[in-house]
Amino acid sequence: MIQIKYIIFVSFLSAAFCSKCLRYTFEEDYESLFEKCTIQALQEILWSHGHYNTTEVTGQHAYSSAFISPSGSATLSCVSSFSFSMAPNGLIEIIAYMDSVSPSDLIAVLAYEITGESGIDTSVGSVLLSPVITNFKQGWNHLKISVISRTDFEGYLTFMGTAAEGSTVLIDSFRYIPPDQDESSCEIYTTTNHD
């Protein structure tokens, strides 16, 4: 009987550990929290870190001042995030902007589970934004990934993208919402973060 209670307690504790809202804007620590992709051919081309006061785009929120965008040319840029806890059916939301003049413009976000054993991490979801996709919308988009996994895990996001000359392609922020939490209790920009 004690063993069953212990298993139930550990299961509850594990779920509670992963049930934490995570929000990230690109306002601080981009260079130290993000790293080159592990995809061999894409290791050298990172996303550029920028500020809205240097563009014609207005931030998604009054407190939003920074973003990332694919570097320079139509070459594929790639960067991976820090690791964080995720759970099955958790939701990842990415706030992205695209003013496209080319069908080659792209934002791809892939969520991975860190496996550690084989050295090859497992994909647990992805989303694309491109002018060649049905229902593409110019301007601001809220891209969503529903996490597909059997258990709680540590994972990370990989951002890949291209921007043709004359196009504006950027990511403002992202958040992870646990399956047991309401979206409204996990706002990306809160007044308490900026007072």
C-alpha cells in the first residue's frame, strides 16, 4: 500500500513539475539562452536579434521591443532555444510576423524532446508559416503546436526561417502553456514584468 501511495505521489509531483507556464520575449539574454542548431548543415547561420525601433513594424504588444528574424539573405537560418519542461498535450504558441514578397519566405518551428540516449532528439510537434500554405495571412500570426508525447520531458524549440529581400519575417515571442493551465493565466507580456 505504501508503494502505491509513493507512485501516486511521484506521478503527481512529476505533473506539477511540468505544469509551469513558460514565456519568452526576445528582450533579454538572447545570445546566452539560444544556440546554433544541431543540424550540421545549418550550424553557422543564426537568426538576427533586432529591435522594433529600427523597423517599420510595430511590436505585438506595448511592452514588446525586440524580436528575431532570419539572417540577411534567402539562406535558411536556424537557432535552438534553451531547454524547458513539457507535458503531453501542452501548447506552444509562437507570435510571428510575415510581410512576404516571395514564396520562399518561411518560418518553421519544431519542438523536440531531449532523448540523450541515441543523440537524436525526438520531434514532438511542428508548425509552419509560409505564403505557399493554404490560409496564409500577411502580418501577425499566432502559430500553435500541440505537444505530442506519452510522458513529461525536457525539450526545446528549433526555429528555422528564410526572408527574401524586401520581405519582413520575424518572431516576437513564444510561450508554453501546460495542459492543466488556462491560456489567460499565461500571458506573454504582463505588467508585473515591466514595472
